[in-house]
Amino acid sequence: MSESGTATGVVVREPGEGPATWAMGSLFEHLVGPGHTEGLLGVSLVTQPSGIATPLHQHTHEAEAFYVLSGRVTYRGGDETWELYDGCFVWLPRGVPHAFRIRGDEPARLLSLTAPGGLMGLYDEVGIPAAERRLPGQDGQPPEVELPRWAEVGPRYGLEVLGPPIPE
């Protein structure tokens, strides 16, 4: 099944449908984006391996929300830090400095929402199309290729890096 009801604006995705990107050693499966929501919302299913961490950063264009489907995540928002697990939810207003690190022995699966919906375009520009619905291996993009792209492309998406990642 592909997207149905496009004449009415309804988007339906079955598992494994829609575009997918490998970035940050992770899998980003796009469920709905700005092209389907008049720019208002972006929703992705994100799978990230243990150890993945973002630097402390902020977004100047959008707010974010995460719902932890499975896994453990240390999440810093502003001056507070939380240990998130299956079923935890985080809302992050635009402009709040934040960072996270995936913990434990298993990958984390997150439902990621952005409002407005353009942020996932950054991952598409920096990453590469996913060959399969799995975490990238040797067929993924090496960090020495991907990291300079974040510095180049990120500012166009309102991404501002403010500091180092959460320590291991």
C-alpha cells in the first residue's frame, strides 16, 4: 500500500513504506513530512544504536518531541537531565539547548515529531538513502565524510551546536 487518500490530504503508511535515511549511524524512517502537512509537522520513526550521542545543540526553526518506543536514553533539556525508557515522552520547545545519548545494550526506537516539519530534510541532506530498513553497517557513511556535512548544512536548518555531547 502506498499513501492513500492524497486527494483529501490523508497519509497512510504501512510498516516499511516511505523514504528512509541513514545518518548518525542511525535509521530515520519518514512517516509524514512538510510536503504532506502544509509544512506544519514532521514525523519519523528513528532507530539509533547504543552509544550514539548528539552534541549540545538547539534548533531555531522548530520544536521537537520524542516518544521512546523502546530503549534507554539520557536526555538533557536546558539545565535538567532525565533518564528516559519505554513509554517516556519529551516535548522540547524551539530554542531550548538539548542533547541525548542512547544507553544500554540495545538500539533505541523513538517516534520523533517536529513542528514545523522541515528538520528531517537535514538528515536527508547529510545522510544517504537507506539501502534497507536496518541500522547501517559498513555500507553506511563514515563519520569523517558525514561530520563536515553537519557543519555545512546544519545552519540552513537552524541547527546551532553549543557544546559537547553527554559523557559516556
